[in-house]
Amino acid sequence: MSMPPALREASAPALTRLTDALVRETRAELASTLRDVVARAVAQELSRHRIR
């Protein structure tokens, strides 16, 4: 099932904006999660070395 060309052209800018926003939000969430995971891993490793 395909969209009529006029509808496709009219909706393209909105879909582009939505896609861009989704990519930005996903990238920010991924960066935040990665920072948290690395911080926890570093804290655990430092804790292991202090115990010795």
C-alpha cells in the first residue's frame, strides 16, 4: 500500500523532524546510560582494589 505522492510530499518535513527528534533523544538516553554503566563499573573496580 503506497501513499499518494501529494500526501507523501506534504508529510515528509514532519516525518523528518520527528525522526531527527527521535534520533537526538535516543542518542542522549544512550549517552546517559553509557555514563551510568561506566561509572558503576569504575566504582566496582575501585572498590575491589581497596579491599585488597
